[in-house]
Amino acid sequence: MKWEQGQESENLEDRRRMRPQTIAGGGLGMIVILVIGYFLGVDPQKLSQLANQTQIGQGAGQQVQEGPLTPEEERTRSFSAKILGFTETVWSRKFQEAGQTYIPPHMVLFADRVQTGCGLAPAAVGPFYCPADRIVYLDPTFFEELQQKLGGSKADFSQAYVIAHEVGHHIQNLLGYSELVDRKRATLPKAEFNRWSVRLELQADYLAGAWAHYGQEQFNFIEAGDVESAIQSANAIGDDRLQKRAGGFSSPENYTHGTSAQRMKWFSLGLKTGDMGKLKTIFEVPYDQL
């Protein structure tokens, strides 16, 4: 991926070298995860729910920086800032075409754990978007885990897909899809609600593909092998594959993010068409046709 040509977003904060000078008092809630979801991560709607249940500590103490970034850390920072910049350019234009104003998310790079508007999250959650503070959180070591544990590619475009998916959750938050799904949590049995969670995740995959579609038109940043690497990653993090890897079998009623085939399908369709009208389609088609 030809990402070096991009402009770095100003909405990125790198906290990987920041350490608390004092220990925070009570009130910090640890997010509990089942490491079986998307990107070894957490359902963004569950984070929203936890935000209402967990009191966030406000006095976490001053942060001090421990040394400069290494060359590899600096590359990761620049890469993440430029991918975020690409998403800002693409979605600002698409929102403008629809007569709306795009409000971009922030992104925080962290190591070990991070305090968020949704609670205190360990690195084990993987990349996630917190709707409470509208921030994408990413521990870049996840990319190594994706390659080693899930068989995903470490290619730059595959990593950009991860970021674009999380920004897709921000788009859903802005457009009201996240709220629509979250309202169903209180009224539906768990297995039925999970189906709505799957729709939301597949829509975020579609949005990641649509971002790549329009980004390619404007920046021509996709190189040979890039699309294959992103599809390989989508295949690696399907619920069916993750569950079988973890326990030897899969339980469709417990799917929250979609199968490998579904994830590849909707990302690929977004990449091919960029048709924003299909966002509604994902919520309207019969579940067995996803």
C-alpha cells in the first residue's frame, strides 16, 4: 500500500510511551472480554453499555513520557496517522455530498492498557471504537497477534482495513445505526440480539471496503496483493473460524461479528461498489442471506 503519500491526521494521540505518575483512585472499571470476537476484541455496543455501568475515574494522575519512540514505533505512528487522514478525506467528501458535515473520530495508540470513556481496557481487547468518547483505540502489537494467532497478513493494507473498520463503527455512530442496535439489546433474547450485532459488524466491514473504494479513486494507494491481504484478514477473524480455533466447534447462536465468508463478502462488496445505499440493505435482507 502506498500510504507514505498521505497527510497525517491531527486527531491521533500516541500514549504508548506514557506512564501514569500516580495510581488512579477507585472508580476505574476493567472491561471484561471474551477473546472470541472481532480482532480478538470487544463488541463496541457492549462498550457502550459498560459506559453506563462503570464510573470512570477522573483523577488518573499525571502522565509522564518514558523515552522517545523507536524507529518502528515512529513508523507505526506515522502509518496510523496517515491512514486516519485518508479516512477523514474520504468520509468528509462523502458526507458533504449527502449534505452533511463529517465529524472525524480521534485515535489513541496505547500499550498494555488504556483509560477510555467506556472503562479501563487492557490491550487484550484488540482494536476497538468507544462510542462514549468517539475514539478509536489501538495497541499496534495487535497486528503481530493477527499474523501469529489468526494467520492474517501483516501487509499495510490489511492493517489499514483494521483501522477503517473501527472508523466504520464511528460512521455508524454518527448515522444512528449503533443506537438502533443498542436499543434492541433490552428487548431481545441474547441469541436474537446477536444477529443484530452481526449486521452491525458486517456493515462496518462494508464501510471499510467502501472507504478503500473511494480512497483508491482519489489516491490510487492500493498495490498488487493488497486486496488479497485484507480479505485474508477478514477470513481469519470470522466467528466460525475463531470459535473453532478456540474450542474445536462453533455455535452460530453465539456469533456476534459474522462468519469468515460473510466478512469477506461484505468487505469485498463495499470495495467493489462503494454504494452507500447498501448500508440499509445489510439491515433489511433476511439474516440467512447475509
